[in-house]
Amino acid sequence: MLIAEGVAGPEKGGGSTATTPTPTASGGQTDSAIEHSDYRAKLAQIRQIYHTELEKYEQ
């Protein structure tokens, strides 16, 4: 799962590059866009923790 989400693997950099959701055609955000934003924020947090812990073990 970590590789599939880009947390671990060939591209280890960019831990905090969460994307912002784009508004829908009506100009507002749908529930799915908000959930997507929450998911991306949580994923960025997991990436940061993962890389911090990885650095500890590599030292």
C-alpha cells in the first residue's frame, strides 16, 4: 500500500505535496471532493511520518 500511494518506493521525496481539490462545475465542493481533500491531507501526514521514521532507522 505504501508503494501504491507513493509513500515508499523510487520517489521518496515530496512528502508534503498534497493537492488541493478542484471546485465542481457549480462552483462548490461536493462531499467527495472534501473527502478526497481529507484523504490527501492524511496521506501527506503518513508520508511525513514514514520518512521521519525511515531516516531514524537509516542512521
